[in-house]
Amino acid sequence: MLHDSVVLGLPRGGVAVAAVVAAALRAPLDVVLVRKVGAPRQPELAVAAVSEDGVLVRNDDVLEALRIPAGELAALVARERALT
């Protein structure tokens, strides 16, 4: 067992993979629940993710490539946070 290590899995496919990795490493497994923040007009393209406790992780490369302004991102994030 790895001390102080935890394997994290995301629902919709990631938990199954994380379970195999956790077993191989003999490490504990936990699940992270997040909501994807999709790009405007391309909702399947993730520009960010919001965790169930409100932590925001941004994909700055995609945000920059799509030229999404901060105000628009804030509105997208607010919509997803309201759904949690």
C-alpha cells in the first residue's frame, strides 16, 4: 500500500479505471464529483469543471483558444454551480 496516496476517479468511466489502478497500487479509491462547464455552442468541450464543494478548475488553453471572456465564463460556471 502507498502511504498518503489516494487514487481519484471521475464518474462516467473514470471510476472503473481508477479502481483498477487503486487495486494495482493497493491504494484507497475515492470518487470526485464534478460538473463539466461546457464551451458556448460546444457544450461537450470542457472549458472548466466545478466540484461538488465549489472548487473551480479552468482549462486556460481552451479558454484562450476560444477567446471566452471572464464574464462569460463566470456565467457558465454560475449555471453549473446552481445545478449542484
